[in-house]
Amino acid sequence: MMDKLKILVVEDEPMIAESLSEMLELLDHEVLSVAESGEEAVMQLMQQEPDLLLLDIQLRGKMDGVELARLIRQKYNIPFIFTTAYADEETITRAKAEGPYGYIVKPYGVKDIMAGIEVAMSNYRLFNEIQGKDPVAPMVLNDHLYLKVDQRLVKIKRGEICYAEAKGDYVLIKTLKESFVIYSTLKKVADKLSEDQFMQVHRSFVVNLEQIDEVEETSINIQKKAIPVSRANRSLLLSRLNTL
């Protein structure tokens, strides 16, 4: 059974807000208040601490739902779900960038609300557990990794990783299709990669041996990226490659 939650509803259509509040109460949650604008929601957050926000993307006023979500993510550790009738690509792209814990697309019913909240709170608990580890290592599942990027877990295939590059307290992971930056150490990333397929060739780089395009005197090329190879690792690297 789901825990009873204190919820702040951010919705500028009174009839929709009333209907949503009734559904939440049917699910045995407490609606702390309803904010009709982003600015009003900020004032509410200064006065009370909800467990969850249900946040309409399109709001009246200067601050829309996406801008409010950005503020929540930066200043508060509170999960939020976007509720919206606007599912066009541009809106979804803007919304995804703020790392919501879920979406509920209008029109919705009680079951949609219940499922959305259960998923969001499950994700929230998982993210908090991950954030408790310092720094965060990628999660592993068979031949995949789950990378914590902002407020979401992104699934990638280990075989599609080209290289991992240390950047201070962060690691850039370059795949065949895109790049991700995660808060971790290169060692923790390397520990999650197969020793048969990956090798640390430099203090700042772990590479996928199968993705190497060229080997030069002091570097290798992967996806047009020149990656340095330390002297100590060059002989070992060559021994692990099939050469003629």
C-alpha cells in the first residue's frame, strides 16, 4: 500500500485542480494546497514542505511549469511530476531537461494518477540511495549500465561505450550515439566495465578496445578523438590488439 503523501498541486485551471485534488484524496493523499502560478507555488514552498508536487507545464504568469521545475531541482530535494495536455516534441524536450520523476498526460483518471505517483516515488527513493554514495558509480545490469544523469537513470549498452574520460569530479562517457557526464571517479567507472573489453590507457582515459580505429606512437583514435596513451601502457595495449 502506498504511503500517504502531502502533495502540492500546481494547476491554473480551477476545475482541473479541483478534480485532481479529489482524485488524490480518494487515493488517501493530503493536498496541502493548490497554486495557480509558478510564483504562487514558490510562496507555498517557503511556507510548507510537500512530499511531492504535481506540476502543470503550461501555467499563467511569467514562470511556466518548466521554469518552476528548474527552480525546484536547484533549491529543493522534492520530487515532481509533470501533468500536461501538451505532449509536443518541443515541450517534452524542455520538460525532460529538468529531470522530472514522471509524466501524467491529460486527460487522466485515478489509476493514471496512482501509477504515476508510485513510479515517481520509487524513482525518488532510488535516486536518493544513489546520491548517498560518494561519488556515484554506474549501476550494472547484465550487459547494460544505468547512468545517473540529472534526475534520471539512462540505460546504455556497455559494448557501445567508446571511452570514459576523467574530468575532475566528473566522468564523460562517450557512446556511439551520444555523450553523458556523471558524478563519479574514473576508477569506479572502470570497475564496472569488462576487463576483457576495456583498458585504462592513460590516467584520464579508459577505452573500449573494440572501438579503436587507429594506433599511433603516443595516442589512439576513437570516433575521431585522439586519446593519449602513456608509455607504461603502450606495450600492454599492443599485446591486447590483434595485429598483423
